[in-house]
Amino acid sequence: MLKTLNLLLGEQAPLLRRYAWMAALYGVLCGLCTAVLLPLMAQLLQAQWRGAGAWLLALLAAVVLAWWWRGRVEQAGVGVGVAVLQTGRHRLGAHVARLPMGWFHAQNTAKVSHLVTQGMMAVAQLPAHVFTPVISGVVAPLVVLALLFAQDWRLGLVGLLALPLLLGVLLLTARMGRWADAAFQRDFAQTGQRIVEFAQAQSVLRAFQGGGQSPRFVAQAIDQQRQSAGRLIAVSALSSVLNVWAVQAVFAALLVAVVVGIDQHSAQALAPGQVIATVLSMLLISRFVEPLLELVGYAEALRTARGQLDAIDALFAQQPLPQAQQPQWPRDASISLRDVHFSYGADQPAVLRGINLHVPPGSMTALVGASGSGKSTLVRLIARFWDVDQGGVLIGGTDVRQMDEAQLAAQISQIFQDSYLFAGSIADNIRIGRPGASDVELWEAARQAGVDSIAQRLPGGMDSPVGEGGAQLSGGERQRIAIARALIKDAPILLVDEATAALDTENQALIAQTLARLRGQHTVVVIAHQLSTIAMADQVLVLEGGQVVEQGTPAQLAAQQGRYAQWLGQREQAQGWRMAAGEERV
């Protein structure tokens, strides 16, 4: 737990260590208050008023000192909590930003969102409100235990033997609740993701379901969260009861020890000193048990925070792609794949097998194949979303693993089917490709992607807001802005993954013309289903089952009457569909 907090705090970790020893010192002061209370009680029971008055003043001074120090400890704890929120979120974000692009899918994104918001708040509560009573609840009983040994070694021995047993019960109940809490946090993040999805997809849901009612997947997620919350509540309640019972058992054992001591003198009257000793023993037992009860009261808060810290640990355990110690620059914009094998995990089937490909600089290569054949994976490996399992991906004769992130990013522009727009204006989203671009360059990229017509239609022009995720624009408009963003970057290599899928015929033709102009100036690798785009390619790769089954120019492959020719015939047949009055024909 402390290791994870130190990881989150980074250079501010000394704040946590300072706060920890301050809280421990507060526990010692609480124990010393009990030590001062013992002679005061003894003086009062013996009617020694003058001595009692002196010890009373000492007790008041100790209480005031402990109260003042508690305030200092609370301030230090709040300072650590604020540092966790500020520095911890920055460090978490910096680590996530270094993770490979392939790591970012819906489930991991939901986990990160949950950790950065509720997870970090729960962790920040630990030093601000939880650690002080917990640390003092551990230290103060140890001081009182020493006093018990001084008062009666038998009581001290019982208290000493009870502590490991109490610790065992706390560890057992913590383990009981950990699995329930993990299930709840997982279902909580999943439900949040589903609700956001439900809000963003209202147009689709209303078109198919009407009324915008909650679809089945949202109801299932909420029901799953309700069930896991019920299990968590039941386990938490049981854990709390067991913890309290364990402390009460310690209290009962100490009381039995006192009764046994009294019983040894039952044959004769107790001397005044023995009565005083018995009263003081009872006082020590009470002061020994009281902080333990407070400690177990925070066990659930600690367990909940532990779940969040474990999730943060797991996130930090995700390793970024290794970076080259001596980065090398590519000599040109060519692309080569040499015997590339790739799978999404050690226990997952191979997605690409033995891929060999060379794309000369300034040429255009089209990838075709059925869904799931590995086209998108191949393109993403060029951009180093992941590292290959076997073989190599080279740009300009340099393995992408020997280039640093900045070098690789400077070489590649990417257009994907699921491109994301940030909340801001059209111009802001295009300039993400090149923040220093001039207005002339901005409008040229917008014209090539057909965004100028969007800007002319909107009252704010290029300054019109697009909304979060581009919610105020249509799918085709969002895609055109994403294309303009890639074009304005003007990188030597352009990777295009079904860029025209969301566009109408007119804009498909516009993007095809743009790609034709880029041919010869940039190296283009495109996943396309449009015949006009494929026809202008210098070479075509046909993928099937993660392997290249055909490769050549469009004319060569069409003449071979193989897979490409079959696919080409199907596409030409599909484009030939017509609807006539009173009849259908294909």
C-alpha cells in the first residue's frame, strides 16, 4: 500500500514519510496520556489530593500537547491527500501516455477513467482521514501493552498473545472482502461504460427501439452491479462483525485474567493496594481495547482503498514498449515487413503469419481481404501499436523498434475509420496534426478533405464547435475532419484504414482524388473497398487468414483469375445494383 502511494507521489514521497512518523508520534502521545492517567487515578483512590493535583496538571498538559499535535498531523495528512490527487494523476497520466496504442480498448479505457476519478479520490482519503486513526490505533496499544506488563506481567502476556490472533482475523476478513470488492469495482466500471455508450448512441437506439428506452445491455450491466454490490455489502457486514468480535474476545480474555488474579486472593480480604492495582488494570484494559476497536472500524475503508491501489499497481505494471537507447533515423519513406508473425497474446491465435511486404517510397499499396483477415492489424503494426512476435517492421531500412516515439510519429500520418474528435472547434481538431500550421495550410487541408464545405455551412466557419467526440457533426463530417488532420501533418507515410467508409459518393470521389495527388509524394498504405482507390494502387496485397495469398499490380491480379479477381467481380456486381420501377435486378 505504501509502495503504491510512494509511486504515485514520486518526488513528493517525503511528504508521506513525514506524515507517517508524525501520526506514529501522535499514537505515542496518546499512550503517554494513559501513562500519566495511572498515577493520577492512584493518587485519587488514596485521597492524596496534592499529588493528584500535580498529576492532573501533567495530564492536562499531555492532552493539550496531543490535541495540538493531532491538528498538525491532520494538516500533514490533507497535504499528502492533495499531493496524491495532483501529482498522482499526473504520474498516472504520464505512464498511460507511454503505453502502446494497442493497449487502449474500451475495457482498459473504462478502467483508467474509473481510477482517475473515483479511484484516486478513494486513495487520497487514506492520508487525509484514515491513516491517522489507523496508525495511532496501532502505536497507542503497544504503549499501553508496555504499561500492562509493568502493572501485571500476566495481563501483558495475554495482551501480547492476543495481538497476532487479532491480526490473523483482520487479514482473514480482508481477504474475504477483497474478491467481492474487485468484482464490484469491475462491474461499476463496466456499468459506467455502458451508460456513457447508451447516452452517446441515442440516435441508433431510438431508430431501432423507439422511445430511447434502456437497452438490454444497460439493464444487464446495472443488474450485475446490483448483485455484486449486494455481495459486497454482505461480506463487509460479516467482516465488520468478525473484527469486532475478535476485539471483544481480547477484552474478555483480559478480564478473565483480572478475575483470576482476584480469585487467588478470595480467601482473604483484598488490601487497599490490591484494590487500586485491580482498578488500574481495568483502566489499562479499557485503554488497550479502545484504539483497537477504532482500528477495526477502519478495516473496511482500508480494504476498499486497497482494491483501488491494487488496480493502480496493475496499471503501473503495464510496460510501455521498449525504447531504443540509440535511436536511428530512416533513410527514406519505404516500408518493409519481414516474416512478420503477430498475435494479441501468448494464449491467443496468430493474427498474422509470415507476412513479407515491401512498399517503395512514394508508392501506393492497397490491402484487400475479408473482415478479420488481418488488414487493420498489419497497418497498426507499421505505426507500432504493438511489437511483432517474430520478424521485423522497417521504415526506411530502420526497424521501428530502433526509432524513438517522436521519430516514428514524425514519419506517419494515420486515418482510421474510428477517428476521434476532441471538444473544440473544427480548426482546433485539424491543427492537432500540426499545431503551427498557418491559416492557408489549414484551409488547403480542409479543401482536400472536403471540410471547407462543412465550414461554409456552419455559422462559425472553422471556429464552429464540434462537441465532445464530434457529437454535433455527422459521421461523414467527422471523418472528413480526421482526414484533414492527417493531411495537414504532411508526414512522409500515410496509413489509411477504410477512410471513406462513412462518406457519401461525392466525398469518396474527393478523397480518392486527394490520394491520387499524394501518390508519388508520400508512401501510402490503404485499406480500401472502393474500386477507384484500388485501381490507382501500385500494388495490391490480398490477405486471408493472416497470410498474403496474392500480391501484384491490380492488372496482374485481375488477370490471374484468383482470389482478387473473385473479390473484384463481387465488388463490380455490388456496384452494379439498380432499382427500377416495378422490378429489381442485380
